Amino acid sequence: MAKSSNYRVKLRRRREGKTDYQARKALVVSGKPRLVTRTANRNITAQILIAKSHGDEVLAAANSRELVKTYGWKAATGNIPAAYLTGYLCGLKAKAKGIKEAILDIGLVAPTKGAKIFATLSGVLDAGVEVPHSEEKIVKDRMKGEHIAKYAKSLGAGSEEYTAKFSKYNAQGVAPEKISEHVTKVKAIIADSFKTGKQVAPTIEKEAPPVKAEVPAPVKVEKVEKALEKAPAAKKAVAKKVAAKKEVPKEDAPVEKKKAPAKKTAKPKVAAKEPTAPKEKTIKKGGKKA
């Protein structure tokens, strides 16, 4: 680590290799919406968003799982044809909201020719949204899954490797050799849904059942009148009972104050007598003791 006082620690996401802030700054300064696409083994996500002072705002978004739930996609959701259809769906959503252009934001992913990121870009372009790009990175034969069909034919239908690798396709009733036809069919369904406006299903809120108000039972007039007549007499009877229970307060007797216990006085300590030195015996002249 540098020892200079001018050294500045890089931001956390830059240290972790997640964000290139220099490239992000250039994208944000442009002021145009960004097409952000991220890929995984099982899902593809495409978003068109714009940078604000409080953060990014998503204008349109699509996920490859929507293809299965809404548009009848039966193949894998993480391959190149699924990425193309996800981009196409995201582009139609953006166009419906009046977005006509965007710029591609691939993050730190290496721009490999024919990758799923550029398949998503191809779908957005076919939807009618303009995005600056290079035609060299897009391989149109792979958008419809023709490479999958060729690979399946090379393995031979019925072989062990064929059944192992395309078991999910066969379980869903889609032959890998005819994947391009399935892509064309699903794409047409997506386009028709936006023409007819069926892609946004209105949410109808069910009205709550009316609450029945509880009606009090009818009270007879005679009972009410009798209760009112008895009320004053009842109050007097209660007042007499309360007065009888009350006792006349006795005169306050003088309260004897308890004497506080006398404090024990500590006995004075007697100083220990110092031992007296023995008296010296004086001897008189003549040898007699005094």
C-alpha cells in the first residue's frame, strides 16, 4: 500500500471489481437512458433505466421467467434465444412508455462476439428502440437457436447424449431441432399482446361485502316508564345505605412519639502503659547498697 499522504483508497465496488466508475460517469453524463442487461445460467434480466440524484430509476424491465409464465415459452430460460426474447419484451415495454433510444451498459462483462448480452441487445433493436452498437458483435443465426438445432442433429435423436442434454426440452414437448420455430411463435405472441394491449392485465379489486349494522332489539315503552319511576327511589335507598356505613371520625388521640434508641457511646480507649525502665541501683562507698 502506498505510504504517501495523498494516497486515496479506492471505492469498495471498485476494489471488489464490480463497478468501473470511470465508464459509469461517462454513461451518466450523457443523460440518455441506459440498457442494462445481466445474464446468468438460468435467468436473463434486461432493464432500461435513467440516473437520478437519488439513484437509478427503472423505466422498463423484463425477465426471462416472464416468457414461461405469460407467453408460453417452453425451452430453457438462460440460453441465447431466451435472451433475445427477453430483450424484445423489454424493448416493447420501453417503446410503449415513449422511450425511443438508449445506450448499452454491460458493466464489467467482456464484450464477446455472439454473447447473450448482445442477443438481448438484438431483441431491443428489433422492438424499435435505437441503441448505438456494432454489427460485428451480433450473430443473427444464434438469435433463433439455429446453433442448438444443428448440435441436436449432430448428436442424433435417441442417443444417450441426446436424451441426457435435451431431457428438459423433450419433457416440455419441444424438439430441439425445431427450436427456431418455437422462437418465432413466442415472438409473435409477444408482439400481438402489445398490439391488443393484453400484456397489462387490469387488477380488479373485489368489493368487500356490505357490513350489516346491528339493530338493537325493540324495548317496550311500559318497561322504560317503570324504570324511570323507580329511579329516584332507588337512588335514595342507596344514599341511606352509604350514610349508615359511614362512621363518625373519632377525635384524633395524641400520638406518643417513640423515643429514638440511644446511641451507644464508644468507650474511650485506654492507652497502653509504656514499660518503665528499671531503676538503677546506686552503690555507696563502703560496699553497701543504698
